[in-house]
Amino acid sequence: MAAFRRFPFTVAAAALAAAVALTAPARARAADAGAPWSLDRLMSTLAQRKSGRATFTETKTLSIAAQPVESSGELVFVAPDHLEKHTLSPKPEHLVVDGGMLTVERNNRTYTLALDRYPELGAFIDSIRATLSGNRFALERVYKVALSGRGDDWTLTLTPLDARMLKVVSTITLDGTRDVLRSVAIRQADGDHSLMRLQPVPAN
């Protein structure tokens, strides 16, 4: 059960990556390349698009594994609150956040969790929705938010404020160029960490 409780943080962190990768406009303004990249400006960018897809490759470094674990698949976001992570390789896994429910499908079994039974997890998911809607103030209620760099090379670092969340996730670090997210790194409290690289899928 303890391991299952970590699933919401996994899908939520993946969804946070999708929030930036999927909501960013397809075109960047070359004139903005060297301009300061403010948090308000980033939030405004995130609020513009309401759905999308991105492929991902993820490398996890785990204390229980002798070698880094690599996976790949697709992320999906549909406004206002539907988020999915489809892992295709090496083993199929499907994580879905829909409204107040989290569903995990893996190894031919399905698990469902009501987020309102776990306030700290619900707050984590709500922070994702705050990001998707470009709500800076809601995001800052859950994280210490730090933005550094410029428009052509920026880093957004999120540190959970809630002590219970900090027992699972230490920091989430997102790197991007203008309105395109390049990667998201998640560092867990137990020392495990992951790096996800993203590539938005153009709309048909």
C-alpha cells in the first residue's frame, strides 16, 4: 500500500511535465530569446492551450535497481482535469487522473484511488491543475517556486511546502527554451531520481 501511495505523485509529476509541454504554443518568438523569463509570463503561456499530446523518454535511477531504468510512451492532457501517462516500453502501464480519481492499470490489474481520501495527494494534483490554468497563486500555495535563466534557457524549480509531500518528493526541476519544455527532473526524498525528456506531438 505504501508503494501504491507513491503512484499519485508519479502521475502528478508526469502531468506537471505535460502541463508545460502540452500547453505551450507551437511557435516561439525569436525576438524573445534573450528576454527575461518571468513567472507571470510562463504562467500566461501555460494557460493558452487546452489539450495536447507529447512523447516522452524517462530515465529513473532507483536504489533497488543496479542500472538506470528507461521507459518511453506518451502524455495526454484534456482540459480541465484529465491527465494521462501511457508507458509503452519496457512494460505497458496506464496512469489516469480524471476529476478526483486516480486510476492505475499495470500487470493486467486496475487500481482506483479517490484523491479526497489523501489530502496531501489531492493538493499535489491540484497544483498540477493550477499550472494548467496558469494560476500562479494556487501553485505557490503548494510549492516554493523559483525561476532562473532567460527566455532561451530557463529553469523552474518547485519545492513542496507540505511536510508530507516532502517525504515523497524533494524537488521538481523543469528546463525549457522560450515556450518549449526540454526536460523535467524529479528528485525523491529517498534519493531516487528521474529525468524525463519530452517532445510535443503536433496537432493534426
